[in-house]
Amino acid sequence: MNVDFLIVGQGVAGSVLAWTLDQRGCSVILADDPALPSASSVAAGIVNPLTGRKLVHTWKANELFPFLHQFYSGIEQELNVRFFHPKNIYRPFRSLAEQTSYLAIANDPDVQQYVSKAVDNQVYSQFITNPFGGLEVTQAGWLDLTEFVRIIKGYFIKKNQYFEGYVRVEDLKISETTTDYQGLTIGKVIFCDGVQARENSLFDWLPYNPVKGQLLTAVAENYSIKNIVNQGIFILPVRDGLLKIGATYSWHDLDWQTTDDGRAFLESKVRELLKVPYQVVAQQAGIRPSTKDRRPFIGLHPTQPAVGIFGGMGTKGVSLAPYLAEQFSRHLLDGEDLEPEANISRYVSL
Ligand SMILES: Cc1cc2nc3c(=O)[nH]c(=O)nc-3n(C[C@H](O)[C@H](O)[C@H](O)COP(=O)(O)OP(=O)(O)OC[C@H]3O[C@@H](n4cnc5c(N)ncnc54)[C@H](O)[C@@H]3O)c2cc1C
């Protein structure tokens, strides 16, 4: 049997790429090993065009954000499901100085389009410590990743194009133009294996810089803010009375275990922000597939062009994947150039 693509790994990257290629009319088998951990099953799924303490534009925000809104809501409409939740992000100012500098940044025409003109600080004051007011970032929101991955998995299972299990690189018979695997002749095998790419002998030369992260789930019955709140940490209401609180960043202890320190850090931050009682009911940890130069890893293998990679999504897989999957599919199917900053050819000398 011949197929155009085998996508190895079904986190957000694999799900988005498989959907994109399927919509272009390609035959796609999607494979995932449920026994392996995945960052997408931990992530909060937030998309935020202005990040960090300095309200910096997310890389390529002007391209990524219109595209991702259309992409996720387009799938929702096509399949009659719901997993994408556009919301503003409220950023309470820490001080008068921060208020002054944020309002100045918000006047920059490039930033203005992502900042709401009317913010009702009173609405937040009952629940959030905001003595200096705050601003709201627009075009933001969150993707319910568990639901998204479940829906995409169901879509490919229904088409009989889903494989559950571990794909071993040693079992792939790679030639110049195709790969044979378990009776299939595959046009291109694309690895979307997240941080596991570090152990993938085809792509272990790429310079990853993984970042561990933890978050909490908490019940706060009296909390009725619908937007996301962000001040160093985020408070994301996933449904009435249920909050996700995160996240930590650690470049050491790179395992998938939760720690008391992680919880203590998040609780110390949330206590400064949240005015209503809450109770932590769960804690999760994951590893972000971040890269040394903070840009994704996309492209075909330099000497074995029948295999490729779509990864290195770091802290922003939900924002990056749709636009970059579109670019990658145009590269694969129409021969268009890839975004040079994301193309793995920048590391070929390694
Ligand atoms: C605490 C935390 C909070 C985060 N919050 C956000 C956020 O708010 N917004 C955001 O955009 N990002 C967030 N992230 C980052 C986000 O998790 C990543 O950008 C994204 O999930 C990476 O997706 P991926 O598909 O590349 O990798 P993964 O989600 O890790 O998926 C890789 C998949 O490949 C499979 N796999 C690997 N090797 C094989 C193999 N050989 N055979 C079969 N299957 C294989 C694994 O089973 C896994 O399912 C957060 C991360 C953490 C840890």
C-alpha cells in the first residue's frame, strides 16, 4: 500500500500538520505512542501575541495570529466541535511605573492592534489584585489541547489512517525517494516527536534546549472572570470554578515529575494575585521542546530527503503550528521556500 505521509507523533504539531496535509488531499497516516509522555497533554494551550514583561511581539505575530484563529475555528466548523476559546488576556500593572511604560508601549502602532481600548478594571477588582489597573491583550485565547488531540485522533481513526504504537527509526527502510515501513511505501515520514526528537538518531544533531514546566489545577468557586489573567503567571478559567495556574520554567531536572518547589512557587505567585479562596486539585509537569535559538525545527533531512521533522515548538506550539504547517505543506507539495529562521538547513553544518 502507498501513502503520501506518515506523521510520527500526535501532539499539537503532528495533529496540525496531519490535518493540513489531509486537507490538501494527501493520504496521511498519523501515528502516536500513548505510552510516551507528551507536552501537549500538559500545556495550557494559551495563545498570546504580546508576551513577557516588556509586551514583546511574539515572533511573526502578524502572520501567526490571524492564521491560527481561522485555522482552529475552521476545524470546529467543519467537524461541528468546540475546542478553541478566543479570550482577552488581562495584565494587571505591578506598579505606577509599569502602568506608564505599558501604556507607552501600547501606543506603538505595531502593538496597538493587540491592545483593547476599553478595559473595565472594576470587573477584575473583586477577584484580582489590581491597584494600578491593567490592560487587555486581544486576539488571544486558549486551545483545549486534550480535546483537540482527541478530535483529530478520532478523525483519522474514522478514516482508518491512525496507528497506535512506537515507530522505531531502525525499522524504517529509507531510500532516496520513499520509506518502507510495515508493508507501507511512504512518500515522506515526518517526525513530530516533540522533545523525544533528541533521541531520534535522524535528528539528534539539532540543538534543543528543553524547558521543564509545571502547572496547577485549582477549584475557586467564587471566581467568575472569563478572560485569562497574566502577571508573571497565568490564571486560566477552563470552566466555571475551575482554573489552570502556571507555569514554571526550569532548564534543570528535565523529567516529567511534579515537584513541591514547583507548586510552592506557583502558589506564592497566585496568592499575590487572587483575592478569592482556591483549592489545588491537581499538578502536572511536562517538557517543552525548546531550541537554542528559540526558533522551530522544520524541514527535510539534509541527506535523506524521504524523512523530515516538524518540531522545536518550544513554549508556543499552539500559536506556531498552524501557520508553519501551511508553509511546510507548500514546501512539500508545491516546492515553495521554507521560512529561513525555522528551516533546519540553518544547522546542516552540524
Ligand atoms: C507546563 C507547560 C505549559 C505550557 N503552556 C503552553 C501554552 O499555554 N501555549 C502553548 O502554545 N504551549 C504551551 N506549552 C508548550 C507546548 O506544550 C509545546 O509547544 C507543544 O505541546 C509541543 O507539541 P509537539 O506536538 O511538538 O510535542 P508533544 O506534545 O510532546 O508531542 C509529541 C508526541 O510524539 C509522540 N512520539 C514521540 N516519539 C514517537 C515515536 N517514535 N513513535 C510514536 N509516537 C512518538 C509522543 O507520544 C507525543 O504524543 C506548555 C508546556 C508546558 C510543559
